[in-house]
Amino acid sequence: MKKNFLYIVAALLICGGLLCGCGKTAQVESSSLPASSQVSSQEEETVQTYQLYNKLEYEFPSSWEQSIPSYELNNLIATDGFYRMTGNSSDGFKNAASISISFYQEDEPDYFQFHLDFSVEQFEYERYPDTTIGGKPAAHLVRKKTDGQIDHEYALDFGNGVYCSIFVSLQPAYDPTGEVAKEIEMILDKIKVIG
């Protein structure tokens, strides 16, 4: 079981790294917004509400694109992912940030702590003080890469072998105004535990 998890963690980290930019330009296709979008009163930007695994509800502004629709794989129950581009068509678009939310099931009782220790040892994360996500305690890990990218992982234990990881990657070089960092804070602040 631990071996399967390691493959999943490695795959998620690779996906997050790819989403959060190697510094290459990318083209952004425009898409129509879902009918259930809401209009935020502050900036007139639409906000879409999502649910995952009947346990979390979260909102993303229309400036974020959904990249990983929910799927299942081994002990990965469900995952969802989003990315945020900055820049313009003349200078090129840059992938400034990505967020992925994943639920997984593991029967081993010490798995949650194993996951945290493994991330620190193998992926060079640092353990930061625990925080809360949606009112639920969450372990907080941070990794600062040599290219300036900052990765956060928030890990929540839902009990009965169900765990949630929220991966956040930010490339500050592509967010000179700090707008994307503020959006990330807003997204994390509005996550609700519903189940």
C-alpha cells in the first residue's frame, strides 16, 4: 500500500510541477463559464463552486482554469486541479500557480504520519506549524525550489483511513503584483468541510 501511495504522490508532484511552470509560454483558450457561476460583488469576477468526494466545497474565480477533472486511481479516490495564468498575448502567458485537491483511502493506521514524514524526507519539504482548512486541523508542509517556486501541501485526516492533500504551487516571478497569491489565500480561506 505504501508503495502505491509513493507512486501517487510522485505523480501528483510531477503534475503540480508541470502545471506550475517551467517558465514556458502557453496559450489559454477561452471557454464559456458554467451556468452555476456566481458574480462576486467586489470585482465583478465570476466564481464557480465545486465539491469533491462529498467532503469539501471550494470556490475558484474565473481567472483559474480547471486542469484535472476528478478521477480515481488505486487508493486515490478523487482529485481536482486548477491553474492560474498571468501575462498577455504579446509577452506570452505564464503559469503562475496551480492547486490540486486529492482524497485517498489507506487502511494502514499510521499512513497519515508516514505520508508527512515521506514528503519531508524524499521531497525536501519543511514542516510548518499546523493550520486549519475549512475549520479542520491540517498539517502544513512547505518547499522552496531554487527557481523561486514555492510549494505548499496541506494534509487533512478525515478518519476511517480517508485523507486529503491540498497541493499549492506558486511561481512568484509570474505574480509581480501579488494578485495570484491573494487569490490563493481567498481560495484556501473559503474551503468548507461538508462531510
